[in-house]
Amino acid sequence: MSNSSSITQFLLLTFADTRELQLLHFWLFLGIYLAALLGNGLIITAVACDHRLHTPMYFFLLNLSVLDLGSISTTVPKAMASSLWDTRAISYTGCAAQVFLFVFFMSAEYSLLTIMAYDRYVAICKPLHYRSLLGSRACLSMAAAAWGSGSLTAVLHTANTLTIPLCHGNALDQFFCEIPQILKLSCSHTYLSEVGILVFSVCLGFGCFVFIVLSYVQIFRAVLRISSEQGRHKAFSTCLPHLAVVSLFLITAMFTYLKPPSISSPSLNLVMAVLYSVVPPAVNPLIYSMRNQELKDAVWKLIMGVFQK
């Protein structure tokens, strides 16, 4: 195929060649997807319905759950359908939609995790100024900035990636339309504009990473100065879930995109893509609810209310 205008569909990488393993993959992804829907759905409903959770921390957590639902819904249903119907094809329009939505949700989520680090910093290091620095208007503005940055990043990447001429067929070595895999199909001299945007995005991402690290340095210094053991435990309980989510998000994504080419292979790329795109949205609700008694009480109250009706 000489250029992208002649491509009407892409061929995605399959998880297995045998019918039995394809069905096993379908049921495994179905279980993960339902767990993500249930966990994030419960958090969204509990935060929205329980007035005790109408605080900045839970407002940002609600936004995170919405983004998690969006990101996992962008990739997993198509992968499930491909395994169930034994097909590799995805339309050009469908691929463009996947690229846009995946970049949008992942970028917005990373921005939101940065904002949540700031929320924890203010709550622990500047508790007397918490209400003034994180009022309703400030929270709405920060959440809008996270969603807006995701939209801008997605538009730039999608527009650049899908206007690059493709000279090396239409088969992608991934189970969804991932930008690096599409770039492998491009003519060698035509993808520099997308590389430039990728470098710019990496620089912004590194800036967010530095902000998160510096926030937690200040947080841990403040926590260690708390004389009460109960106070230290409460402070750590509100920070550790967020730190765990950030670590899971960054470690899997960084290994996926920064690993040496010498250890790269389609099977390893497939596993790492699952780890950074599918696993976090499914386990984030569990991470946030394990050490958060307020959230567990609200979810349990919600569940009991449903069964008592």
C-alpha cells in the first residue's frame, strides 16, 4: 500500500491462533472489563450520592473513575469482539477513534493524577489553607484543565499520526491502534512531525512527574514531623493509594515505551500494553478502597440500599 489514503482498514495483532485460546482470552477480558465497570461505577455512584464524600479528594477520584471507564472501554470491547468473532480487522475510522480516545483518556488521567498529588500536598502541608486553595471553583477549573489538556493532546497526536503516508502495509503489532505501531508503517522520512509532538508530550509528562515527586517529598517530610502515630497513619492512608496508582501507571507505561529495542517483541509488547492500558482501570478502585474507610462505608451503604429496595 503506497499511502494512507488507500488504506480502509488495519489488521490488529491477535492474542492466540487457536479457537480455544481466543475464547479463553474473550472470557478473561470480559471478567476484567466487568470488574472495572463495577468498581469504577460504584465509586462514581457513591461519591455522587453521599454528601460526606463531596470533598476535593473524592471529586478528583470521581473524575479518575470516569477516565478509567473511558480508557478501558476504548480498547477492551474491540479486543473481545475480535477474539469472539475471530477477526483482526478494524476500520480506518475505528482506528482513528481508538487513537484519539486512548490518547485523550490517558493524557487526561495523567494530568488528573498530578492534580491529585497537589490536593494531597495542600491537605497535609497547608491544611489551614485547604478550603481557600481548593474551593469548588478551583476544583472545577483544575478538572477542566485536565480534561482540556487530554483533548488538546489527543487532537494533535491523532491529526499528525493519521495524516502521515503509510508505506509498509496495514498490519499492526498490537491489539489496539497504538501510535508507535502506526508509525512503524510510515515512510521513514514523513513521521518527524509526530516525533516532535511525542518529544513535546514526553517533556510535559516529565514535568508532571517532577511535580509529583517534589509534592511527595514535601508530604513525607510533613508526615514524619507529626508527633501522633494515629495522625501519621491517617496521613499515609490518604496518600499511599494515590502513590500506588501513580506508580502502576508510570512504571508500566515507561517500560512499554522506553524499553531497549533489543528486548522488544510482539508478545512482550502485547503483555506490556495489557499491563498499562487494561490492568490499572480495573485495579484502581480496589487500591483506593482498601485503606479508605469512608469510601468503603459509602460503597457498602450504596450496596445495602440497592438490596433493601
